[in-house]
Amino acid sequence: MLNILNLALAIDQSLTGDTSVDKITAIETLSGYKQSVVLQTLNQVIDKEKDERVVAAAERALDSYQQSQKFYSGVETVFFGLSLGSVLVLAGIGLAITFGVMGVINMAHGELIMIGAYTTYVMQQLMPNNIGMALILSIPMAFIVSGLVGIAIERSVIRHLYGRPLETLLATFGISLILQQAVRSIFSPLNRSVSTPDWMSGALNINPMLSLTYNRLYIILFCIMVFVGLVMVLKKTPLGLQVRAVSQNRAMARAMGIRSERVDAMTFGLGSGVAGVAGVALSQLTNVGPNMGQAYIIDSFMVVVFGGVGNLWGTLVAGLSLGLFNKILEPWAGAVLAKILVLVFIILFIQKRPRGLFPQRGRAAEG
């Protein structure tokens, strides 16, 4: 309240002060505030004031205000870029596991994200009076449901098609259509709205020039948590050791007694479960519908290929980088052209570095 009162007094003094010194002092006080009314006041002073010293002080304050505007606008762009990049990382990281370890081009990956989003919707229908708890419980439930669907897909279809990428692509595309139609039959073709808990609503107001929405902040934090959890699983657990062994040299891993078929199923289930968890996050940013997954499948493949097939750190860097590129380009190129420019950049980049930013190491990378 005191700040607002001081601001009001400074505005009045800068326009109606008795002396030039009073006006200049008031203008210097105004330069420390970020409210939009400061911009209007400084423009009025420049337009109406006769004293050149006062005008010069107002112009300096206006330049400082505009510099602050540019800085905080840049910070906001970076924030939106990181939040978009976090979505891309969440969407692509499950695909990085299955594509990198198994060499499977899974066109149904988007539908596994969709299943996770619908799991969130169902949980909220079961717990309508506790939306926040329903959202938290949706994370493990989405992982389990999407993971089980992924294992079923791998055991029933994909295991018969290893080493035949074109047939795998066609088969998983057919599975994606089946899953979409199944969702339409169960939930109807209409989009479903998932509620946002109170603690994810609103924005964190840093100052009048900068506010960060809570839902995007939570998406960034959630992305970091999922990434760290996945790295720990792959680095610190027996399953992770077996996954890395199979990805580097399948024949040698089998010779050492590792059941590669079981590892394939568990790996596909892990990647599918992470896709389901991504669906939980995406349900807080967009409506949940049967075609939801199709919006992210291309972006997921771009992230994986750009980062380096099978490299989780590459997926993280690639996802965040592409999100930032998109948001930096959007103001002057528009949303559609920005996506096209990013796609062109990736095509040119892959021409120079076919293995991506962080190439996979080991004998599998030599084949």
C-alpha cells in the first residue's frame, strides 16, 4: 500500500510539481517502478513539459523503463520456451527409450500419451471432490495403465517384427488407429476437459512486468522429476543395467544370460508408462481428446532424432532447445512458420550430424 501511495504521489508531482527540481526528483522516483501507468505518465511529461531538463530526465526514465520491458519480455519468452520444451521432453523421452534400445518406430506413442491423459480424466470423475489428490494419484495410475498397454502391444505384435522397421511402422500406425477408435467408442469423440487444482491455478507475480503461470512452472518441475527418476532407474537398477547392455550389444547380452525378450517387454512398458505420465501433464495444458496424441508424435520423433537416438541427456537438451527456438521465433514468424523453420533446421542439422547432438556410444552405434 505504501508503494502504491508513493507511486501516486510521484505521478502527481512529475506532472504538477512547483519546480523543475521537484518534477525531476519525482521522475527519478518513477523510474524505479514497473507499472504500466509509469509509461503513460512519462509520455505525458515528454509531450507537455516545456523545461528541457525535465524532458531529458523523463526520456532517460522512459529508456530505462523500455529496457526493463525488453528484459522481462525476454525472461517470459525463455520461461514459455522452457515450459514448451518440458512438454516436448515429456512427450519424447518415452520414445527415446523404445526407439533407442529396441529400434522400434512406434507410431502409437502419441496414443499412449492420450491414454495417460484419459486416465487423469477418469481419476477426476472418480474423485470429483478432491481434484488435487486425483491428479497426484493419476501419475502412478497413468504409468501403470499405459505401461500395461505398451507391454501388451509389444508381446502381441512388435515382438514378431523386430528387424523389420517398415512393417513395425505400419503395424504401430494401425494400432494407433485402433486405440483412437476404442477411445471414441468408450468416451465419445468429444474432447474432455480435465480440471486444474487450485494450487496449479493463477500465476506467480514477480513484478508488474513479469508473471509466471503456476501450471507451466509445475510442468517444468515435473519434467525434471521424471527425467531424474528415469535416469536413476536406468543407472541404478538391475533392469537399467540390462537395458543398457541390450542396447549396446544384444548378442553379447544374450550370451551373458540376459533374457532379451523380457528386457524388450519391460523396456517397451517403461517407455509407454513414461508416455502415460506425459499425458497427465498435458491434460493440464490442453483438452483431452481422441486425436490428442497425433499433435505430439512428430514433435517426439524430432526431439529423439535431434538429441541422438537412445540418449536421455540428448532428449532433454533437444526438447528444451526446440521449445526455446519455437518461442523465440514465434513473435516475428508466427506459430506455424516457426514450427516449419524449426523442422528445416533439424533437417539441415541431421544432414551434417546424422547421429544427432549426442550420438549413442557402444557397438550398437557402429551398426
